[in-house]
Amino acid sequence: MDRVDCIVIGAGVVGLACARAIAQAGLDVVIVERETAYGTGVSARNSEVIHAGLYYPTGSHKALWCVRGARLLYDYCAQRGIAHRRCGKLVVATREADVSALESLRAKGLANGVHELQWRTRAQTLALEPELDCVAALWSPASGIVDSHGLMTSLLGDAESAGAVLAVGSAVIGAVRGSDGWQVTVREATATDRAAPGDFTLQTRWIVNAAGLDAQAVAASMEGFPATAIPTRHLAKGHYYSLRGRAPFSRLIYPLPTDGGLGVHLTLDLAGQAKFGPDVEWIDDVASSAHLGRELDYSVDGRRADAFAAEVRRYWPRLPDGALAPAYSGIRPKLSGSGEPAADFRLDGPADHGCEGVVQLFGIESPGLTASLAIADAVAGLVTDSAAV
């Protein structure tokens, strides 16, 4: 039986960042990914935005790791030559009744350490983006966009250079705690029977569960891990539409946040092409302990275009008719449901759940991409028996 210091489950941006940090600390790391390639889940279905950190409760993991993670991410992208752009973001109030909410958002951002925020009147905003319609806006110059796949490729390269190994097409189906660590059973993607010859076992001191949508299922597969320490998973699907033709904007445009998300916003890719989304469609999740990733519906219903257009025209009234084309969708692993206050990230170590050798990452949705390097530092701090950063 092969033995390693740490198994990281999940090869999305957070799992790869964790593997990199742990491997660079000198530990033997194996990254186990159920899909046949890295970065194909939550990390591949988002807006690719580098958030500044203005939305999250002060002192929360989301706020702290987003603000720190953005600084780390910009530095890392610059050092590695990863495509990115600090294009800035305008958060707009389209009605006088929304100005107080925009002021509250500004106060929260400043409390979180986002000191670059600037208030913009309607005239000042239109001087930046003449096609916008708003009564006021909040300008966040620290917001930006990044090539998420390029980022993940670089993180994986760093991890492998430090000795980490990636095993794709390999699903964790169970783990048992022994006197000297964990025995983790992994099944190759082509195997179907429980006693399939494709199953193999790894011995490890540490498990880092960064399985995204399947984090609860992976935790439930660990023999002896307390069920009471596994939070309920809520799923929110978000659709994206692309703009046919060029957008008359050079900055990200966001409305005020809505239940479950940040509103149908306009983001730009690195080539300047615009896309809109995500909206929020809550999905009933009756079997959080099951591996559901392959069964989820990622289709985009073209009939949602009219509703999207109506949301966009709140801040861009001159959106041409028929200009939106279905693009893609993503699903977020949330820890709170519709109408509930947004839950924080969960990074649970032995001190939290009482199970030695396990770090559980639950509810890592937005701003997980931005926060990935900061999350990785915190995880590596636990795994290497040093203080979490």
C-alpha cells in the first residue's frame, strides 16, 4: 500500500492551491480528482472575476480571505505571466431607493479593508461608461478578471514541481481511520462494481477535502467522521448569457446583490467579450451524501433570455433586442438556502470536528477563486502543524 503525507481530494482551483502550498512545505501530496481532467467543476463555471472583498460580513472568512487572496492572486499572476486585468468594477444603484443599500455596501467594503472604493455620482459614472443608466455607483478599482484555467495550470505545475502527483479519473469512495493515519479507497473512473479491480488504497496522515459540490459526500464516506459535523448542502444554479457583438463597456458592471448572488452582472473576458450572469435558480438537494456531480443539469434554457434582458436593461437600457445568446451555467455549493443570510466558508480542522488528520472545506463558492491562495495558506498551516495564516 502506497503511503503519502497528504491526499487532497478535488483538483479545482482551491484543491490545486492547497496541494501546491502543502507540497512546497515539504510534504508528499497526491491530488485525487474524480473527473478525467483538473478544473472542470465549479472552477470552470464562474465569472473569472477577482473580487475586492466588499460584499462579505466584516471578520468573516470570506472577507478576510478575499481581501488577502486578491493581493496574493494579483502578485502571483504577475510573477507567473498568467493573463489577467485589473479593469475595475462599478456597482450601480439604478433607483434612488437603492442608494442607501449602496452606501451600506461601501461601508462594509471599507470595514473589510477595501480602501480604494470611491463614490461616483450619476454624472461621474456616465463620464466613465456613457451607456450606463444609474443614479449613483461605487467604483472598485481593485476588481479584475483572470484566466482561471491558466491559473490552475500554473498551480498544478508548481505543485508537481514540488513533488505532488495528480490522479485524474479517480473517485474517493471511502476512508477508514487507523492507528497511523487514514486508509483511503479510490476507484478509477472506468470501474463500476464495488469490488472492481480498479480500486486501490492509499495510506495518508492527512486528508484535505476540497471536493466542491461533493464535499459533503466525501465527508460522509469517511468512517467515523461525525455526521453532525457535515453541514447541509444547498445548490444554486446560475446561468450565463453572452453578448452578440462588442459591448460598449470597459469595466465590470454589477447591480446590487440579490438573494443568493450578486445579481445579473456584466463581466468581460480578457478579449473584451461581454457575458451576463449569473442569475440564481435554487435546486432541491435531497441527497447531499450522494455523489451527484455527474447528474446535475448544466443546460441553459434559451427561454430565460427575456428575463436576463430585463435585468440587464435596468442598468443598460440600450441593450439591443435579441443580443443575448445562451452560454453556460454553473452550480454553487452553498451552506444557506433561499431567503437565508449568506453562510461563510467552512474550513474545519481537527479542533472543530474532533477527527484527527482531516481538513474539510465546505461551501467554497464565490469568492473562492479570488480567495484560493489565502485558503491554501490556512489549510497548509493546519496540515503542517503550524499556525493557520
